[in-house]
Amino acid sequence: MRLTVNGTEHEVTPRAGQCLRTLLRELGWFGVKKGCDAGDCGACTVHVDGEPLHSCLVPAFRAAERSITTVEGLGGPCSPRDGVPAALHPVQAAFVAAQGFQCGFCTPGMVMTAAALDQGQRQDLPAALKGNLCRCTGYRSIADAIAGAEGSAGSSCEHNPPAPASTAIVSGRARYTLDLDLPGALHLKVLRSPHAHARVLRIDAEAALALPGVVRVLTHADAPDRLFSTARHQNPADDASDTRVLDSVMRFVGQRVAAVIAESEGAAEAGCRALRVEYAVLPACLDPEQALTPDAPPVHGARPTGEDAPPLHPHPNLAAEAHGEIGDVAAGLAAADVVHEGTYRSQRIQHAHLETHAALGWRDPDGRLVIRSSTQVPFLTRDALCALFDLPREEVRVECGRVGGGFGGKQEMLTEDLVALAVMATGRPVRWELTRTEQFTATTTRHPMRVRVRLGARTDGTLTAIDLQVLSNTGAYGNHAGGVLHHGCNEVIAVYRCPNKRVDGHAVHTHTLPAGAFRGYGLSQTIFAVESAMDELARALNLDPFELRRRNMVRPGDPMVSTSLEPHDVRYGSYGLDQCLDAVSAALSVPPPPAPPGWRTGSGMALSMIDTIPPRGHFAEARIALDGDGRYTLSVGTVEFGNGTSTVHGQIAAQALGTTPDRIGLRQGDTDAVGHDTGAYGSTGIVVAGQATLRAAEALADALRGRAAARLGVDPAACRLDGDAVTAGEARVALADLGPADAMGHADGTPRSVAFNVQGFQVAVHPGTGELRILRSVHAADAGRVMNPVQCRGQIEGGVAQALGAALYEDLAVDAGGRVATPSFRTYHIPAIADVPRTEVIFADTHDGIGPLGAKSMSESPFNPVAAALGNAIRDATGARLTATPFAPDRIYRQVDDAARSGEADLQGASLP
């Protein structure tokens, strides 16, 4: 059949059952993305004869004799081989001007939908964009782009130059993991366990291998007899080595059983269906409290442990423990005039980045193993592959394209190990892309937690005791079990002055899908508990909640102490918590927009503190070179996945070199680029990798001034870099005449600073239905010197939006058999544009003494105080305290009804000792 795509005619023969999305990608139109293959996310939107459609729902044969426009051709006719277009469609240009994207994976579909809107539809974006999802932005910048708003321009720090890849992103030319034509590549698919706990007795692959196109079947017999952790940290021993590439013991529904490698994706899927597996089903335990009982079935035989928060007690299902006490908590509670005690629960949630986990693998001409992966940690993944397969570092390369979101979920090795094994087993290139269902059922989640809190205070509000008991469900494997538990129990109480603090934390194995790293890394769960409890204390003491926190929060000069008095490397690089509290307090003092009759209104707030860098070392290298044309090339190891580091690295280097970001080319996310980079996690993309960039750029600037001074016969101090030259008074030397030259920069992640966030809400609640409306959302952040305000605001808006999803409706439910019951965007609700209020973002005026050029991290921390602030606002409006997320309408209704019946809502949770 014939069809026209972006003005180019194609003669094609679609496969039976093929959708238009896959056909277009096979023709080289990589701007058509896969986010769900179910018509739920809109990432694959194209125009068919001018009408926007989700191409994953359109049978390919229906495109016969039709005219298709993808995002590449929106500005005019083009071919798949064309580079970035010289001219953009007005909607594409508007998305660049407003920086209406972060990771950019959803952007082609969003642009195609927006380009088809008429003026009436533009006035009702919640309806017009209901079929397009974005996990990163919080939608404000997208709405601004469609409305024609622009971010202010500028070139250096504290301005808003656009992301270097802006034009490529909005035109569909930015290359993500699988946007690569790899001739002869085989396809990999995985058969997964239907049982929560079972032993594989036999795998019969005969029927699968007999199918046309099936090349190889891999089972546990083909996998290295070596354990590793999917978690990636600078010190691999932080996490328990408890995982095999393919195992003979199944510990959760969805675990890998076998892999089929075939000439096509369809053949690989058919091969999986043809496998016959005999299991011995074993007892399973899905509940973390039951998993600690004496007769609970062990998840692992010989218990593996990591060095971060190792277990101290012998129970086989204990993955990690955290214990500590300063002062005497019992005495502090006895001395209190008011004590609050409560139990708070946070549910399992999914990262839901629009680009699922995926990897390509091949041998390069020199025989090196090359893995192209959607990962936040290419260097740590390379090192893990080398250890797993006994390969020297120089024989393995890991590279990234642009990564379509991460949120901690890609601080794991979940695809690369099996792709590497498949490449070595077949000698051919191999590709593997997880389906959306696999992303929900077979990757990682946030750790569900139960947190018991006891707070004691005197009548003047002074805290006398803080006591936390934390139970974390780490699932079948211990990736990040200790790190999340340790981190979740740290800054949450270190932010408050109190002489008596105690933590008892346990991370427990169950036969459920593994938990892992997630935005906030344990703090969102514990902050929900502690900040809810602080609100109850304020009510019992008849104190303003802002005032209670002002009386107890740490200030410069105070020790930052959780449960140990041991020295540490965290410093007050700057301090803006007081400004944040004042800003949110002032915003909430303004009366909210009116609520409908019969609705109850209230306000709430919560604060959070986070260390700007993970502990125990985080390393980065950067190299910057002066090219022959007088421009620069900056090489860094850190990855761009919507965190904005690409833009800020260019700004940092430009400021040090007296030039503009557009004169600096960037190479990143490639183990061939620099010697080492720990990775883009823990909000380190600017404060560690950016520090390395600054040092490299400053070293190169010094070298260039020295060379120019020698030519001009002047003191280097008289020389100044100015765009494409070095000047000394009226004298001038072109940069092109001073090269070649390069310099290196290094950063080791110590000392560390602290960042602060305060969230406030005004809400309305319908007591008869439990419906909640957010009337006002305001967020104040201490990010140090804000290098790119538009970009940093977007990080905060996106964090708040994602946290609202977690607070209100996201819930990765697991049924009684251990199966994920919400395996799609139809059943797992992430925020759409209609769900997200506009958040007013306020920055504290601080300049950090530790971060590069005064900056601090601000990627994951905006998420942390949101659930508590929202719960506190609901409490203020209704008198009902919700102690478990999500705050679904039925839960709100029941709690409001119970509080009204008891008549004790105002005293709930507080008691005299």
C-alpha cells in the first residue's frame, strides 16, 4: 500500500495486526513515541489527513492512501534523514519559547495535539489535552506554551537560556534510547512468573525454538552463577547482592523466568507463549508485618545483606535495620505537657516515566560490548556488567541517548544485564523494550511504609522528644532497602532541634515486586508522618503551625542531628528555611477563592529539609576543550532525563569562560566521554557534576588567559575572556588562535549542604462526598542561587504535581495472589492537566557557599512535603485526620463522617501524658 508521510511517499506492506505507530517508526519517523500502546498517554499522536490520532490505536492498513504528518513534518515536508529543521511550526516555536517540556518524551505528542486545537479548544485545555500525559512538568509550562507565554531570555546564570536540545525535542529529532536504526537487531522478550513464590523445576523450550524466527532461549542455566544488586551506588556493597540475571527461584509475580530472542518482536512473544514451565509453588508472604512472624516463609534462603543499614537481628526476612537514640526519649516524653502518637501509612507508587526501561546491545568494530540504555547511571552500570560477566572496563561501553524520565527508577540495572547476555549468546545486536504493563508489574516502586510517631512538647511548643518506628516493605529484593530506610529516618528529624530523638527502622522482604529508589528516597513517607504529627501538636497546644515549626527548626549554628552525634560533612552552605516559612505563611493569609456552598475550607502546610548530595562519596569528572573554530566542547558523564543539567552545565561553563551557552557543545551520558561519573541521582546533576564543570571551565579560562598574556606581553590578570576572544585593554587575541587547549575538573561530593522546601495549600472539601478541590497551592524553595529560574520552577511544579498524584489517587495495588492489579494508565491514575492546580513558586534569596556558583539541588525535594501539607489542609477544613495515602474521596468521606460522629475531631491524636 502507499501512504504519504510528511510529504514523502512510502510503499509498504504492513504486517498483520500492525499499528500505525510501529510502521512509522520502522520508516524512520522516531518522533512518534511509545508510552503505553493503549491510547492512554498520547505520546504517539500524529495527524492523519489533518486529524490528530493516537497512532498506537490506528491499524496500519487504514493509513493506505492517507496523508500522515508526524512532529518532524509539522513545519513542512521533510525526510526521515533530515536533521533539525531550519524553521519550526508556530506551536513548536512556542514550546521552545516557554520551555514547555522537561525530559521531552511526551513533547512530540503534546505538540501534535496542541497544533490541531482551535481557539475554543485552547480555552479549555483540561478537556483538549485529556488524552496527553506528562510526568515531568506539572503542565504549567505546557499551558504557557499553548497560550504563547515565554520564559525571559538570557545567557548566563540567573537567566533562562533554552535547553540546548530544545529545537530537536519539539521537532522530534532528539534521539532517545531506541531512536536508533540497528540493522540486523534481534528482539528480546521475557516470560514472567505467574507465582509469588515458586521453584522452577523444568523449562521445555523445544516448541519455542521450533517457531519461525526464534533464535535462542535463555534460562537460568545460561546465566552467570553470580549474585548482584539491581541498585546502583558508588559503593556496590551498599546493597545486598541477591539477584541473578535469570533465577530458578521466583520471588514475586512478574519475575523473569526465561528470555526468548527472535528476529522480530512478534516471534519473540510467540516464543514466550510456547515455553512450557513446570513450577513447584511455595508459600508466599505479602504483608511486611506478617513477614516478621516466626513462621513466615523466608523470601531468601541465605539472607543477603548490604553495608548500608545492615540487619542486626536474625530473622531471614529482615533486609535492613536502622536504630539510634540521642538523649533519653522516655524521659523526654514523660517531661512533655502534650504528646501526640499516631501511625501513618504511605502506599506503593510507580515512577511512571513515559519512556519505559529499554536497552540496545551490540559489538562495535573493535569487539567491545556496547549497551545503549535508558539509565541514570551509565558508569555504574558499566562497572556492574564488568563484574557480572568478568569483563575489563575497556571492553564495555555504556551510552545514553536522551532519557525519557527517571525519578530514581533508572538508578537500577533492570534491562542491561539480560541484553548483554543475549548479545554474547547470539553474537548479534539485541534490543529490549519493556511494555507499559511490564513497567508496572516487573520493575520497582516507592517503598510502602508504616511510620509510628510519638512527639512530645511543652506548653510553649518546645519539642521534648521525637520517636519514630518505621516498617518499610522492600519487596522480594533488597535493592535500596538500607539506603531508603537510612535516608528516610535522617533529615526528617534532623530539621528539628530536640534533645531526645530515637529511630527504630526495619526494611522487610515480602513476596511482592521490589521497591527501589524513588524521588525523595524515603523522605516523602516519613515526612508525611512527622509533619502530620507536628500539625496535631500545634492544634493541641493552640499554636499556629508555622510558629510551632519556627520555635523548633534548626538554624545556622545548630547541630544537624538525627540519632547520632558522630561528625558528618553536612554544612549550612546557605539557609533559607525562615524565608520559605514566611513566604508560604504570607500567601496562605490571603483569603482563598470562594468555595461552593456547603463545602468546608481550610489551609495546611509542611516543611522539609534534604541533604544536597548522598553520603559516602559522589564523584564526577568534566573535560572542556577549545575547538579549532573558537567554540568549546564540554564532556560530562551525567545524563539528561528532564533534570535540566544540560542547560545549567552550559550556563556554568559559559559564565566561567566569558561566553554564551550556545557556543558550548555538550557530550554526555557516555562512558567514553570522561573517566567516571557516579550518576544523576540524589539531585547531584548540578551540585556535583556542575562543580566538576565549573572547575574544568575555570582551569581552561586560566590557561587561555595565560596563553593570551604571553602573546600580548601583559600580565594574565589583565586579560579577560570576551566571547570569541581574549582581550587586554584594546588588544585582542582570537580564541581560534589559542587552541587547541583543554582542561579537566573533578568533584567528590563533599562537603554537603542542605536545601529546604515549604508547601502550603488552601482546599475545599465536600463533606457529603469526600470530593476535594485545591483552591491555592504555594511552594517556597531554598535552592541557593537559582541558575535558571524557569527551569527550576518547572522542577518544583513537576515535583508538586507528581506528589499530588501520590497523595490523592496513585496506588500500585497488589492483589491477594501478589499480582499487580493496576498495570496500565487506565487503572493507575497519574495526574493529567485537569488534575493539577497552578502552583505559585517562591524562591528564597540565598547563595550557597558549597554548591557551584552558589547553587543547591532542587530536583527531588519539592515532592517531599506535599502529602503532609495536603493532609493538614484537609484536617483544618474538616476536623478529620487522614493517616494513610492516597486521600481518595471515599477515604475522606469516611474520616469526615467518623470525626463528625465522634465529636472529638479537634482533639484527635493529642493526649496528656
